[in-house]
Amino acid sequence: MKRVMSNVAANLEQVTRRIHAAARRAGRDPRGITLVAVTKTHPLQTVIEAYQAGLRHFGENRAAEGNAKIEGFAGWLQTSLRAEPAQWHFIGHLQSRQAAQVIGGQYTLVHSVDSLKLAQRINRLAERDTLPPVNILLQCNVSGEATKSGFALERWPQEPAQLNEFLQAVVQIQSLKKLNIQGLMTMAPWFDNPEDARPVFQR
């Protein structure tokens, strides 16, 4: 009997082929690339379908919605007797007053720590509640767009003081015992031609 592939599985297969092709062109091992499926606004059933198709990393940008989905998925995982857990990423703008909602260990990585103040807030909360260290990415605004958050780095090639200010913040964040910096995150402006976004990431 011919196997009928769901839309989620078919889309995943197509995206995976494109990732592998791009990795070959760049001389990279595709096994070193992590695909994070953004599941915000999608129902739990879609997440389950994606997991069954082979995805393991999922991204949410709203703490309340994401936490509810994580809890529901954990229940399904337990009843389905699956051994391999999903890895959840928080990818949305994180306000200081919402920080407590994303540091309980449910997220593998918080992608959007955009200020020293927010980093210090997360650290204080984690220390207060004796939580494990939180893995984070530092969000940088290299495009200068007012609509994007992040450490300001749009002028650092011309203004070394801007880079120095960022590096001083990094040193302070590195000293926080409840935070583990895993890297940097940035977003390019929207372009009709994706090639036009490359200079933003090259900064």
C-alpha cells in the first residue's frame, strides 16, 4: 500500500532537502545545522505531527501559549511511550516582567536576551527560585531598525565605542552564574531578494 504523507511531513522533507543542498554548497556538514520549527499559533496536534515526522526542535514566541503547548506535548509524549523529548526554544521578544515564565527549565534555549537589564533580571529570578542555569542567545540589532530589539550594533564598524559598550555588557553577563551564553542572534530586514540580507549577517 502506498504511504500517504501528511502536509507537515512533506514540507519537512522538502525543507530538509534544501538545507542539505545549501550545506553541501557551503562545504558544511548538515548534521551541524539545527532546524527549529516555529509553532506559534499552531495547535498542539500540528506539533505532534511534526514530531512524528522527525522534528525535535520547536520555537514559541509567547510564554503563555508556549508553556501550555509544552505541557500538553509532555502529556502526549508520556502516553505515547516515546523516549526522545522535544527541545523547546523561546524566540519572541521577552519583557522583564515575563521572564519568570520562561526560565523554569522548559526551554532549551532563550533566543532573545536583548539587554543587560534583562539578563540580570533572569539571573536574579533563577537564583531566587534555585533554578538551573538558563541557556541564552544575546540578541543584537545590527540593522538599526527601530522595530527590532537588541544590543545596538548597527554602527560598530564606524563607531568602536558601540562595540566596546556591547563587549562590556557581555563581560558582565558572563559573570552571572545562572546564565550560559550560547551565542548571538540577529534578524535582517525583510528583502524580496534573500541575497540582500547577507550583508546584515556578515556584520
